[in-house]
Amino acid sequence: MSIVYLNGKFLPADQALVPVLDRGFIFGDGVYEVIPVYHGRLFRLEEHLRRLQDSMDGIRLHNPHTVAEWSALLTELVQRNGGGDLSLYLHITRGVAERDHAMPPGIAPTVYAMCNTLKAPPAQQLQAGIAAITVPDIRWQYCHIKAIALLPNILLRQQAVDRGAMEAILIRDGEMTEGAASNIFVVHNDVIATPPKGQHLLPGITRDLIVELAQTHGLVCEQRRIREAELATADELWLTSSTKEILPITRLNDAPVGTGNPGKQWRRIYEIYQQFKRDLADTPS
């Protein structure tokens, strides 16, 4: 049985209980983070905690911990779950109060965190790539907030699953925003591009690292608006996320992307990313 953290206590997952009047349960009133753990070390923790603070500010939710306190409790949770490669899920709601849409003053937020085994993408996905579809972006106007209310994302992702694809690429006003659960990169003539940050997409931590690594290693990487039509003519498409890292999309709407195989720029950035992780593992903590 895995050990979870709930409101100041570490306990077995089956003993962690949240009141039914918690606003996260009633309204989806909360935010979350997913942090990869490699070799027992939290990956890009500072960046994840910065995004967490931005999300909390976005919904006017008080942060109950300092950066140092978050680091200590999350590190302890990783240790209590044996270290190794994990996916740490952190979930904060406004707390427990009588049901009312107005934000209740003076209540304590609910803080929950758990760890799951971080599974590497199957070799088949790396060798052959994955399929995606394009769908209209039906979500709200504040997608830069990592909110726990994910029903629109669930409905969009399920459309992809129903069509035998892994991800749905979202289109708003004729432009790509992101995936239902990922950021998206496009490659034309060896130039890598991804949409700029804004309220219509989540500022992915892996996305930002890919941009940083590409620029550091001399690859041309642009952050710009991408029209839907560019997807159909792309040489390569990738998705990125904290748990999937970087996956090549080789089929879009039942048609091949480029040659229909993972492209050379993906292979370059994938190896750069893996080397970055290896270097991190060799760095003294």
C-alpha cells in the first residue's frame, strides 16, 4: 500500500479520507501539479512550485506552505514510497465549507499528495510514434491555470481514444493551442515551433525544458502562433508532458505525419533530453 500525504499526515492511501463538503469534491475548486521523480529526486521542483503558485494566485487560493516546506514534505513522501522513478501528484483545494459559490473566508485548504510508479513510454511508441486527432477546443478561458476541474479535457481525450488515437490536439479560432493532456511541437524544414504561453494553454514544465534544451544545443526553436493548416503539412509533430516526456506523433487524423515515422529532430531532442536526465542523476544532491 502506497503512502500518501493529507493535511499534515503521512498515511496509507486507503486511510486517507476527505469530507464530502470539500470544495474540491463539490465544485472542482482547486489546483494540482504532477512532478516526475527520477532516481528519487524531484525533477524541476522549483519550476513546478512556481507554476503551482501561479495557479493558486489565479484562483485566489492561499498557499499553505513555503517553497522550503513543500520541498521537505514532498521529498519525505518520495522517500516513504521507496524513491526510484515516480510520478508525484499534488492536489490542493480551497477546503471544507458549507456549499456556496462564493469563496468562504478563513477556511484551511486541503492538501493531498500521492506517488505512483513512473512508467516509461512503451518502446513501440518511441519506435513507431503515436496517433492524434484534431478537435475544437471547448475549454474555458483560463487554461494556464492547472485546475482540477478537467471534465472538458476528459471529453476531448476520449474523442481521441474512440478513434484509436492517443491524444487530441485542440484548435481554437483556427489555431492550435495544445493537447488535451500535453503541449505540442511542430517541425517544418528542421525548424521547431510551439505556441507561445498565454491563457489558452498550460505553460508546461517539460515544454519549457524542451525549448531551453533546443536553444542550448543549436536547434532553431520558435514560440509562435500555429495555424491549424500547418499541422497537415508538418514534417514532424511531438507531444510533451511530465509523465510522457517527448513522444512523436506519426499519424494525424488517420494520415501520416511527414514520412509516417519519428523524425530526425525528434530523435535529436529525445537523446538530448535523456542525456539531461542522466547528467542530473550523476549530479550530487
